[in-house]
Amino acid sequence: MTETLSAVMPDEVEAMAHAYLKEACDRDLTLATAESCTGGLLASLLTDVEGASHAFERGFIVYSEQAKCELLGIAAEKIERCGAVSREVAVAMAEGAIAHSAADIALAITGFAGRAGPDDEVGLVHFGCARRDGKTSHREAHFGDIGRGPVRIACMRVALEMMREAMA
């Protein structure tokens, strides 16, 4: 079990994190995260697993648009044109995390965990997953207005599934 998050993280999500980290360790793969609406929750989940620290290379918490640009190299024009919560930005975040780290696989999350602007869909989250070899995937989830915490936890399942798929 993870030590820090075990009080709130569903058992199946913890089991997924353990299994995928073990696989990453066995295959000598390193992981990075680039998180916006989850605020580092995925990085915390991955670093809470004892004995698998060498699989996690680094995490970027890029909550603001400025942070996405400065830390991940995303063009401000892309964010303005597409929106910070979009397929394009999620993919750019994942690819930026690969470019600014030594990781083999990077997972990015950007979305609306709670209320945002009047035209924003609560619970809309975009995920990007990039591999150092150039393959990048995207997934879009519509979790609905279930609350900030539940949306963030639901993101962990999707993120871990995508990381596992990227290991294949």
C-alpha cells in the first residue's frame, strides 16, 4: 500500500500504481508527470510506493498557463488558441515533459476538476502520454460535476492506464 495517500486512494488504484511501477522497474523505464488540475497527485502516488523510486524521474506541477510555457516550453499562442484544457495542450505538456526530463514516458493531465469559467465543462480532463521514441497518445474524459477530489482521483485511474499502455 502507498503510505501517504492510502486513506483516500481506492485500493485498486494503489494496486495499479504498484503493478505499473514494478513493470517500469523491471523494464528499466523512467516516468515523468506534468500535472495541472491534479496538482501533483499522480507524482505523489508514484513516489509513495516504497522501493520503486528509481522509476520516477520527475514531476512538473504546471497549474498556471505561465508555468506550462516556462517549464514545458509550450507556446503561449497555443494555449491562447486552443485553451489550457484541450487535446493540443495535453499533448504538448506530455511532449514538453519528455523534452525537459530524462524520462522514457511522460503523462500529462489538464482539466477542470471544479468550477471554472461559465463556458467550461466541470469534470472535463485531457490526458497526454508521450514516449521518448516519439509516440504520443491522448485521452479525453468527462467525469462530470462529482467534486474536485473525486475528479482528481478518477484521473489517477486513467493516467495509470495510459502509462501502462505506453510501456507495451
